[in-house]
Amino acid sequence: MPIRLAEQIIHKAAWLYYTHGLRQDEVAAKLNISRASVAMYLRKARESGIVNISASTQLFAEDVLARELEDAYALDGAWVVPHAEPTGDKADVPQVAAAVFVEQVQRGDHIGIAWGRTVYAIADVMSYADLQDVTVVQLCGNLGAPYDYRPDQCTMEIARRLNAKGLNFYAPLVLSSEELADRLREEPVIRQQLASISECSLALHSVGTVDEDSHVVTCGALAPKAMRALAKSGAAGVIAGQIIDASGQALDCSYNRRVISADLGSIRAIRKRLMVVQEDVKLAPLKAALAGGLCSHLVTTAWMARRLVDDAGKARA
């Protein structure tokens, strides 16, 4: 497993100070901590041997890779779950993500929750906490048919785990016509729910693929033939039920105009946007989400992280 979450800030302080050559006051400003804390963390880094660990050392390899990932994509935080190959066991990813997520929650927070297999897997292993002053907000409309990881189920399970207030989105994910979707967005209840996204300080989401295994296809929101057509038109991923292109922008298509969901600008405005990606087939969708500024914090596998870092290096060369 990677460094324990409580110790990650020590590693980050040492990385900024020794690798980037920042002064202690600059490290303090970047990590939003005091200069005295930086000095303490650097001392602990020396005592624990972190500053003497090379990138090839197995014990700290994933944590050095996480720092490289943060540098390559200007992330505020990255957590890398070790396994070498894309076919390896990914069971630890939801567990690490759940621990990271709970650590990011602060009293009084409004939290935006998307949906999908990954988000529901995180909710299913999340530890219980007593955060009664926290509000968990659904980021997109719901699905009518029975479905194991519907948006409302993801939202309410996380709210239950945190003993927090849950706010469901009382609208379908996708409407039958653009006109009907426009009219529904103007309904006071829906308009208020969409506006409440701006109050969120933390979001938990993943990114979906644009193939026939995409969750918007398997749930019936989009037909396989329609998804194939969108992929040919430049679709690269799915965020909160919306189709994005390779630059992370909303694809100009009828489907997106029929979707009831927080717009991408609202999601980008959330200060901490925690994205969790475990499947290797999501490399291209994840790169699109990163390009569009839809992720500030990332939990992923070592294989995925290495591919991302290598691709970023090639792009700069």
C-alpha cells in the first residue's frame, strides 16, 4: 500500500523542498500550512529516511510516482495504488479512495457525488463517521429503472456512512427531448438543486468510457448505436452523465442537451474534485478529464499513473 494518508504531507513537503528546491516558506504556502510545520515535516522526512529514497526503491516507488503525477498534471493531490499490470487486482483502489475521501471531508462541507460502479464501490467500503453537519448532494439526475449503482443510491449510501444529510436530485438523468429538458431545468426545485452545486467544496466522481460497456449505455440512458456515433464525433469520456471530448469540454450533441446534470463549469468550480479511476480502459477518458480541469485530486493504479506520467513527458519532449 502507499504511504499512510496521515504521512503523505510529510512526503509532499520533502518532495517540494528537496526535489523542486522551494524555500520552506514557499512549501508552507503551497501546502497551506505554517512554516514551523514544514520544518517539522522535513525533520521527520530525514528521520524516517524518505529523503534518501530513490524513485526506484520499492517501498516508496508509488509515492514518488504520485508526486510525479501531481507535477505532470498540476494536481493538488494524487494517491497511487500499487499493482504493476492493468490486469492486476484492483480491489484496493476503492478502499484507498474511501479513506482519501473521508480525510478530505471537513465539518460543514457540501459534497457533490456522481455515480457509477466505481463510486458505488467506494461507498460500499467507506468507513462510518459522524458528520451530521455535512450535506451530500447528488450531481446529476436519476435513473428510473432498477439499477445497482443509481445516482440516488450512491448519494444516499455515502450520506448514510457519514451520518450526513443527503439531497437527491428529483429529475431523470436524460429527457426525451431538448425542449422538455430546457423546461424542466427552469422548474424552481430543479433550478435550486442545480444552483446548490456551487456550494460544494468537495466532489467525488469517476470518468466513464464511450463504448458499449459505458454506464450510460448499460443503464439505458443511451443506445449502443448512439454511443458509437458519438465516439466517431469526438466523444472521449463521461462525467456525471455528460459526454466530454478529448479536451474535457462538453461535446456539442443532442444527448448532452437532454441531460439533467451539474454543468461542467459548476464541477470545475468545486475546489476539491476527487476522481477515482481503476480500469485500464479508462486511460483516454481520464486524460480528457485531466485536460478539462475536472480533477484536482486523483486516486488511481500504479500502471495508470505511470502511463499518464510517461505520456505527459512525451508531450513535453
